Amino acid sequence: MISLLHTADWQIGRVFSQFEPDDAAALFEARFKVVELLAGIAAERQVDAVLVAGDVFDLQTVSDKTIRRMFNAMQGFAGPWLLIPGNHDSALSESVWSRAQRLGAIAPNVVCCLEPKPRTVAGKFTLLPAPLTQRHTYGDLTDWFATAQGEEGLPRIGLAHGCVQGILSEDIDSANPIAAGRAAQARLDYLALGDWHGTRQIDERTWYAGTPETDRFRANDSGQALLVTIAEAGAVPAVEPIRTGQFAWQQLEPRLAVPSDIDELVEKLERVGSGDVLQLRAQGACDLGGHNRLGAALDAARARARALVWDGEALRLDPTEEDIQALHADGFVGEALQELRAQQGDADAELARDALLTLARILDAQGPARTGAGA
Amino acid sequence: MKLQRLRIENFKLFRAPLEIDGFTDGLNLFAAPNESGKSTVAEAIRAAFFERHRSSAVEHLRPWGESSVTPTVELDFELDGKPCRLTKAFLGKKRCELVIDGKAMDGAVAEDHLAALLGFRFPGKGASTPEHMGIPGLLWIKQGTSHDIAGAVGFASDHLRNALGESLGELASSHGDAVLKAVESERNELLTPSAGTPRGAFADAIRLRTDLEAELERLHADIEAYRSGVDRLSGLRRDHQRDEAARPWAALREQLVVAQQRLDEAKGLNDRKNAQDAVLKQVAAQVNSWRTQLQAMEREEATVVLRQRNLQAVHEGLAKALGELQAWEPRHAAAAQADAAARENLRAARQAASRIAQERAVESLAEQLAALVQSHEKARSEQDKVSRLQAEAQALAVPEGELKQLQRCADALRTAQARLDAVATALEFELQPAARVRVAGIELSGSKRQTVIARTDIEIEGIGRITVLPGGADLESLAIERDRARDEIAALLQSLRAESVAAVEERVRLQALRKGEAGAAEAVLAALAPKGLSALAADIAMREARLAQARQVLQNMAPAPAAGAAVPSSAQAESEESAARAALEAASAALNDAKIAAGNAREQVRAAGDELAAVKATLDDPMRASRKVEAGAALTDALAQQSALQDKVAELAQQLQTVNLPVLAQDVERLERSARQAEATHSQRANEITRLEVELETRGALGQEEAASEKQRELEHAARRCTELERRAKALDHLLKLLREKRSALARRLRAPLQKHLDHYLQILFPGAQVEVGDDLSPGRITRQGLRGAQSGDFAELSVGAREQMGVVARLAYADLLKEASKPTLLILDDALVNTDEERLRQMKRVLYDAAARHQILIFSCHPDVWRDLGVVARNIP
């Protein structure tokens, strides 16, 4: 019986540019942390090997420090790590792998399979790796699996990075194609795939592990690794998803129309915690009071969440009479305010709304002074 | 408010009390000369209201010199329909009493009450200043201040705003303005006030974004370069491995060896052929020489005959030459003789000719001499004639002056005589034949006329004597004159030794004649002897000498030939001589030629003879025959050898053609080069690979893609910030504009009533004009219809006159406004329109008349005539 930890798409070195610097830094860090976590799980579960199915690095020319840190993070597990290059980190004549080699950062138990040659791993199974060695690959690199001979009696494990044809992509000209049914055709006991960032089963012997730490807002069941147990050569593998992701990425598009909608949203925001990476795109309309409440809730949530992106451009401001009363905007200021309200229906609604908010803010700031002077 | 009665006492120049009453409701015109106190009246009214009765700053109200009196002002007026009396006394016995509708007040209470009613206030201490004077300060125009309105409006603005219904602080000091200011300051943090270009944090954000974009671009370029480097490395490595396996240069080297061999073979063939060619050439040469030798021998044999013939020919030639020579010799001698004769002839002819010439010369010389002598004679006679004539002329000479004088005297005499005759008494006689008359002793007869100038006796025989005594005083003098003239003439004639004037004249004439003749003679003389007689004589002498000489020569010459001897002309002799000479020359030349020819011919004969002998000698050589045979044999051998060799060479040449040596050589060169290049390329590529590896290693270590991602993140962050600031700036800008717009609209609305009143008066003064009310409620921008269209200008830019008018007009508008707010409005114009011209003043009168319907207006002026058409009688200050 062999047990393997199947993971992929670590995307080490990815910079998250849509967030604030500190949030982006934390998310950059998280990617190393999850590798440490995987090492921990591997050691704890005493797996026979860890398979990393491509896109280990997000870029070819990551800094030396990043390279070293990644390999350092793998120290937690002393067993074999088997890595293949994906499309982001393909094994070109000069690549991040050759750099890592020169740096001497690769520990002996870490094997970077840069050539499509079968190897026996720890005498326990035969690994058939399909590394990407070109900038753009258009052929099926797993073709040779069927003809590859391994040791008699040992399970055959395939390790590849690409797009399963007919299931994930309809386009036959897509890059890195992998034939559907490759596992059966090549008599593999298990085919460990990477490139699709969500955990996904293709068939009973073919799985995508997905990225162990979510890295985008598309809801696709990422943040996991797979523990694969194969009783013996020929047996159907048992696959157990293990949660590894630290952060939950969420994309919300709340529609606001009535004050209760705002209340709902505020409530949701109150529940936001340190593990949340949130993108909010609001639509509809709200009054000034509601806008203020929303603003306060967002500020609070931003401080708690790992990262929060708010897009309120499509939100219309509809100040109520109470709002206006509360502002004590009379005389020409009041007239200006009314006009801005009306302008929100025109071509430059966004400008009108911004001006309206600005006026509300200034009036608010002056509020205490005014009420003292006597209306 | 309507003033009714005024009384002032001990006030400035009014020591005695002054009372004015009978104020009317509308216009009250006070016209008085300067220094009559009209301003003092205005001042009294001002003091009564503005100065506290307890004020000690009012010393100036006392009459000059009076230091103890009490200036007093008493005013009866109507306020809101209620009768009021105000009595105020300053300095001495201070007092203030106010009775309104029967109710009395006094002191400070009364003063304050009045101030509240009229709209002014009192200073803390000291004299009242304009800032306290409020509404009356605005409406009671002090002398010379009507054009200066903004200040007064300012001090009354609270009242005016109240009248407009503006709540305090609505516009000017309201929180609306605070909002506006806040918006403006926030906007100006991000945009420049004037142009609205980004500044401050906004500008910085834009700059940062631009910088980051540039940096990112650079990074991308580097990354691109790195990537293409990596791709190139792949390519190079691929090529290198391929070549390492295939080793193309090895094959090339093998081919090279083969080619070299073939080349060497071909070269060998070529050498052999060349050698054979050389030998062939040698043999050919030998053949030629043998052949030549044989030919020469044969030629020799042929020569003998030729030579013999030659000898014969030249013999003949010699004979001919000698013949010619003989012919020419006699001819030459004859020619020489002829030539000598001709020469002799010529000499004789020449001699004769020269003699004749000389004879002729002598003749001519003699002629010339004779002529000259003759001339000389003539000249001499002429010379004498000239001298004679000149002497005569000299003798006849009459000095110029004297002649003239003579003539003059003659004239004078004539004149005198004539006058005398004229004046003189004339006596006419017609005598009978028998009569005997004597006049002055002279007998007369016949008819006669006579003049007498002196006492003259006429004796008539038998009758007696008549004495004529001509009258005329002049007669005496005339007679004297005549006598004098006569005497003078006589004297002159004597001096000239002439008989009469006519004689003198004749003399003069003769003199001239003689002079002329002398001149003519001189001319002739000059013609004959231009250079003078002596010169002529000298010339003659010279010629005589020459003649003698020539004669001598002639004598020495040879005698003339005998007459009859035929002397040929020299010309003919000359031609004969030259012909003879020519003939001689020709003959000489021919003779010479003949001699030479003969010599040559002899020479030729000799030579021909020698040649013949030589040839004969050669042919007689015994060895010759054997040599000939030998040469024949050798020639045959050589020919055979030659043909053999030629065959061989042809064979070799054919072989060579098939081989094509140049192409083989090129093959070797080509293959050599290719091999070398292949090897070089391979090693160069190896170097390139090494270099590229090193470069990429270094580059890769820079971690550029990670850096680029990081920079991208920064850029997005900066872009977001820019967008945010931009939106903020735009919103503030938009808001600011909107607030300002609303504010102006509101201001305009609020001031509408004032605007209306101003417009009402403005149309009378400047039809079609418009005035803007400023924020401080004083007149601002004025737009008038001028000759050249609408002109717009600030109030301050108007002329003093126009500002004066506008000042009054504005105040009337304020008064209307205040009246609507039930405030008291008394207007005082103290010499308020001094800078206004007649035309404008007309308009102002209309304005004032109109306003007077609503307000009491007091007008003080020192030009009563100007206000005659105001509709009200001017009053004096009593």
C-alpha cells in the first residue's frame, strides 16, 4: 500500500496587485506557509511521497530569496518530493529550475523531474512525469505514458500539468492538452494533475488537486490537497481532500434598494474575520444615512479582514428629506444639494454623487459649529 | 422723518440765534453764498443727533473766541407722524431734552432712544465718527463726500440688510459661506485656483503613477530581453548538440583529401606536357637554322650573275657622266665672259648718268641764287620805302589830343558864332546900286545880311551914321567866348604849324595814308624776306658757297663721252648685267653637278668590280660543297624528330583537357574553407553558449519578473489613488461651481428690491444703463449705452462727476428701501453736485424731484441760479 499527498499550482512568488501593500504581502507570505503546512501534513500522515503537479513557481525570474524560501518550506517532510514544471515555470534552457540548481537550494529528497523519463520512487512505485519544457506546449506530453515500462508489480503513477480535453475545454487547440482517459489508456493506477486551481475529480483514477491556498476570486473549491491511498497495483485509489487553505476568498455583489438591504450587508460585514479575502461590488441606491452606515461597516470590516476590496461606483445616492434636514443645508447650500440629487439622473451621475457625498461630509463636519451658532 | 423748525444759538458763526422754520415736506432749497453758514446749519443738525450732550469733544461748535457759551440746537420734527422736539445744549449748560408726542425724555436715555429710532449709535467716548453714524451718516451727505459711498454704505449695511429682509449672516457671514470656504480650500488643495490643474497630493500621485509606468515598462523590456535570451540559448544548445553528433567538418575533410589527390594528379600531367613543349621548341629551332643555312648557300650562287650585270651597267653610267662634263665646260667659259662685258657696260652708263646729274645740280643752284639776289634787291628797296613812308608819317603826325581839341574848339567857335549870330542883331541890307553904305568901315553893296554884336556904325553916305547898339548882355560874353575860341584855334594851328583845321585834318589823313603805305611796304618786305634782310643776305652767301662747291665737283668729274657714242641707259645696263650674272651662275652650277656625277660613277664602277671579285672568291672555296651536303642531312633528321614530338604533345594536351585543372583547384579551396568554417562556427557557438549562460544566470538572479509583479502592484495602487484623487477633485470642483452659482442667484434675488429702486433712478440719469449691486450693497459694475455701444466699468472707474451723481442716486435708492422698511429717511445734500455739468444736473433735478415725493430733502447750494428750475423757491440763511 502506498499513500501520496497530491498537490499542485503553488504559484510561489505571485504578487496580488489588487490589494493594499500589507494585504498583498500577507497573501504572498501565505503561499510559503501553506507549503510548510503540506510538509507538516505529509510528515504527520507519513506519506510515501508528495507529488506537486506543476506551476510550483508563478514566474521564472522570482528572486533568489523566494527560491530558497520555497525549498526551505519543504524541510518539514524528509520523504521524497516529486515536482514537475508547469506552464508558468516550464523547464526552458534557462529556467527557475536551473537557477535553483545553481543556488544549491534543492535538498536531496526533492526531485525536480525535468525530463519525461519514468523513475522508481523509493522502490515503491513508478512515477511517469510529463514536465513542460517549452514556453508554449501544444502537444499532449502524456502520450509516451502508455509505452513506458516500469518495474513489475509496482503501481504506475502519472504526474502531469495541463487541460483534460473535452472535459475542461472544448477547444482542441488549447495549450497543454491531456487526453481524457489517459489513466486507463496508459494503465496508470493514478494520474495526478495540475493547472486547474480547484479540487476536481475527472475519473476514478484522475484528479486535479487544485491550489492548496486559494489565489483568486472564482469560486472553485480550492485551498485543498489530496491524500491518495492505493492498496496495491491495480486497485482503485482512495482519495481524501484535506483542507489546507488559510484564507477564504469571496466575491459579493449586493443589490441595495431599501434600508433593510443595507442592514443585511452591514450584518454580513460584521461577521467578516481575519481569514476573509473579500470583494464587494454594490449596485442599486441608498440614502445618505445608509451610505454612512455602510461606510462605517466597511471601515470596520477592512480592519478585520485579511483584505477587502470595495467597489461602490454603481451605487446611487438618494438622500431622503430626513437626510437633508439632518444636514441643516438651507439657503443656497440646500439648493445646491437638491440640484446634485437631480443630476444623478443625468449623464454624469457619478460626478453628482461624489459631489453630493462631499457636500454631506463637509456639512456634517461643520454640523456642531452650526447648531451652536443658532439657525 | 420731516424736519419742521430749526433754531441754533451760540453755534459757530451764529452767535445770535438763528431760526429757520417753514420746512416743507419734499424739497427744501437753501441757496446762500460761501461763508454764510449753510454748512453750519447742516453741521448743527448733525451735532444735535450724533454728539452726546455730555461730550467734551465738541469745542469746535463754540463760536470762535467764546469760551464759555453754550452752543444750543433745537429741532422740531415729525417722526412716524408724531411731533417731536429735540433740544440739545453742549459744553456750558449741558442739556438734552426729547419730547415725542408729549412724552418727555432727557439725557442719555433720550439720546439712545433717538439713535435707535433713526438707526445710528454713539461712540464710547470722544467725537462721533462715520462708523457710528449709520443711516443718517449715509443719507446726510457732507460736503464733498457724495462720490464716496462704499464706506457709508458699509456703516449702514446692517440696517440695509435688515430692510432687505436678509437675516444676519445669511449671505455675508452665514454658514453657507463657511461651507463654500471649506469646499474651496479642499478643492484648492488638489487643483490650482485659476487653471484647475492638478497640484499638491493629486499632482504627486499623477507623477508617481507616471514614474511607475515608466519603470514597469523598463522592467518589462528587460524581462522580454531575458526571455528571448533563454529562447536563443535553447536554439543554440540544440544546434550545438546536433553538430556535435553530426560532425559535418569531418566529412568535409575527407572530401578535401580526395580532391587534393586528384588535383595533384592533374598537376603532374600538366608538368609533363610543359616539358615536352619545351623540347619541341628546341627541335623546331634547329630545323629552322639548318634550313636557313642551305637557303643562304643557294642564294650566293645566284648572286654572281647579278654582280656581272651590275658592273656593266655602272660602266655605261660612267661614260655618260664624262660626256656631260665635257659639254658643260665651254659653256661655262662663255657665260663668264659675257658677264664681265655686261659689268663694264654698266659702269660706263652709270658714270655718264652721274655727270649729267651734277650739271643739272649746278644749274639749279645758280638759278636759285639769282632769284634770291633779286629778292634781296627788292627787299632792300622796300625797306627804304618803308623808312621813307614812316618818316613822312611821323612828320605829318598830329598828336591825337590836339586834333581833338582843335576840333572841339572849332565846334565851340561855330557854336559861339551861331549863338552870337542868333542873339546878335541882324542887319539886312538891300541896297540900291547907287547906295553907299559902310558898316563898321566896310562898304557894302547888293543884298546882304549881317549880324552885329557890338556897337556898329553904319554909315550911309549922304545920310549920316546909324549906330547899332545890339542889346543883350550875353552878347559881350558870347563875343568873348567866340573870340576866345578863335584865339585858341589860332594858337593851336600855330603850334601845329598848320593853316587851318581842315589842313590839320588833311595832315592827319595823309599821315594815315602814309602809315598805310608804310604798312603795305612792310608786308611786301616781310614776304620777300621773312626772316629779315640780313638773314636773306646770309642765305645768299651760303648758296653762293654751295654753288662754287658744286662747280668744283663737276670739274673734277670725268669728261663727257664723245657725242654720238651710244651710251646705254643705266637701267638697261643693269638689267643686262644681272641677266649675265644669272646665266653665269647657272652654268657654274651645272658644271659642278656634272663633275660630281662623274666622280660618283667612277666610284660605283670600282665598287661593282670589287663585289664581283669577292663573290667569285667565295664560290671558289673547296670546303663549300661538303658543307652543303652536311646541312641537308641534318635538316632531314631534325624534321623527323619534330614530327614525333608533336604527336606526343598533342596526346598529352588531349588528356589534360578532360581533367580541367582550374576547377579541381577550386574544389580543394572550397572544401578547405568549408571545413574550416564549420569548425570555427562550432567553437564560436560553444563560446556564445557559455557567454549566454553566464549572462542569463546573472540576469535571472535579479528576480526581475517578481520585481515587475511587485512594481505592477505598486502601479495599480498608485493608479487607484490617482483615480480616487481625481474623482475627489472633480467632485469638489463641481460642488464649488454649483455652490457659487447658487449663492450668486440667491444674492441677486435678495437684493432685488434694492436693485429695483436703483434701476428706477438710473433710468432717469443714464437711460438704458444697468448697475450691479455688490456684496457690500454699494454700487458695483455699471454698464451704460455709450456712443460706441455698451461700456462696462467698475463704480470706482467713473469720473468724479459721474460718481457724485451715482452717489446721490444710490442714496435715494437706499432711502426708498429704508422707507419701505419704515425707517426715517431725511436726506441732506450739502453742495453735493459741484462736479456735475449742466446736462447731467438737469437729469439730477428730475431725479430729486421724483424722490422728493417720498422723502424730505434739504439741498444746500451756493449756486441758486442753477436750481431755479427745481420747482421750489430758494431760501436764504437769515
